[in-house]
Amino acid sequence: MASPSSPWLVAPALLAPIVVHAAQYLSVEQAQRVLFPAADRYEPHSVTLTAAQRKAIEQASDTRVYNSRPRVWQAMQGDTVLGHFFVDQVYGKHE
């Protein structure tokens, strides 16, 4: 049996690659500006998804919908609707 101070036990650990992953995520406000840079305001909207809507989204996106009340804003420029901005709640590294 090798002793705990054996250099042969330390060497494999030193040769193993170390992978570090860092991610910088946008805030909601930053993401809104990136997606709709021409918008002069974002109006919040209350949305409640039905069970059928949740199922359709899950089938189309292959991702589980955890929240029936997503955070939604309407991106506006003056009186013109530029689009809608949704914030979803995602759990786990694979979604």
C-alpha cells in the first residue's frame, strides 16, 4: 500500500485538467435594451397561462413551464408596440 505522502498519488491530480466556466448574465433591464434598443419604455402586463397554453409552450420548446404567471412587458416606442419581452424561470443547467 502506498503511503499518503507518495508522489505517485499527487501527480495524477496535478495532470488532471481544471475546467472553470464563468458566465455573466444580463439584468432584466439590460436584456430589454439589448432586444428592443429603440424602445422608450416597457409597460408591464399581467399574463396567466392556461394549462393548454403551458402544454403548447412545453411541446414547442421542449422545456418545462414552471410559472403560469410569467413576467411580461410590452416594448413601446411612442404609441408603437415593438414587441413583447418575457422573463421565464428556469431551473437547472440543462434548461
